[in-house]
Amino acid sequence: MSKQTSVNWFDEQIQEKVIAQDTVARKMIIEISMDDYMDIKRQSQVLFEKQIIDAYLHGVFNRRKRGASKYYQENYEQ
């Protein structure tokens, strides 16, 4: 099972705030309070930091040396 990147998680949270879309004009209207936005941003930053730390530790302790690209594919691609 793949993990979710902080960017994907952030996008999902913002997509939940979409109140209207215009596919012809390629626009969407998002309604979100500043407090909710700042909370989503903070949580996303925490998740990103954890992912960077996990990737570093994985690289330090993984003796099979699968490579960064393969690590990303196995853990974050859906």
C-alpha cells in the first residue's frame, strides 16, 4: 500500500473546499477560512518533514541501495 505525499494530502484537503467549478474557463472557487487554511498548511508541513526524515533514515539504513526513484515509486506513487 502506497503512502500519500504531503503535496497529495494538501491537495485533497483543498479540493474538499471547492464550492464551484467552471471546466470551460478552467477555474474553481474555493472557500476556506484562514484558520482552516493555516491548519492544513501546518499539517502538510509536518507530514513533509516526517517524509524527509523517513527518506533519509531509509537511505542511511537500507543496505540494498534500491535507489531514490524506486523508493519513491514504492512508497508514494498510487
